[in-house]
Amino acid sequence: MKIADQSMIHAVNEAARDYAHDRAAEMVGKKWVDGVLVDNPDAQWAITETTRDVAAGIIEDASTVKTPMNEIQDAIRSSVRVRRGPAS
């Protein structure tokens, strides 16, 4: 199936971006309220500020050069492993 309708592609991209925006907040123990990122008191997941900063730095660096997604994922996983220690 080939989708060539640019308005459909734009709508799907926009829906995906909106979902990712909300899901990313949820995965770090936050939520969006009236356009402001706040702590979610009922969070199922949360990460420390240090982990969040490290991940943000890796992603920011990756955005300045074309970086394959698997390299970004590996860098984040490695940084978490180093701080947490090897899995038992």
C-alpha cells in the first residue's frame, strides 16, 4: 500500500507526534496540564532527574548529526547501566 496523499501523511504524523509527546511525559512520571509539564502524582513510571538529564543530552547530541535510532537507544541504555551497575 502506498499513501501519497500529503494531508493524510500530515494527519498521521501529527497524531503520532501528539501521542509521543504525551507518552514521553507519562514514561518519566509527568503529565501535561494546560500546556505545562507537571509531576503526575499517580505515575506508574518515573526516572531520576539525573537520568532525565543524561537522556536529554544524548538525544540533543544525536539531533545535531544524523544518528541511527539504535545508536541513541544503546547510548541511553549504556548510560543507565553505568549509573545503576550491571544487571544481576
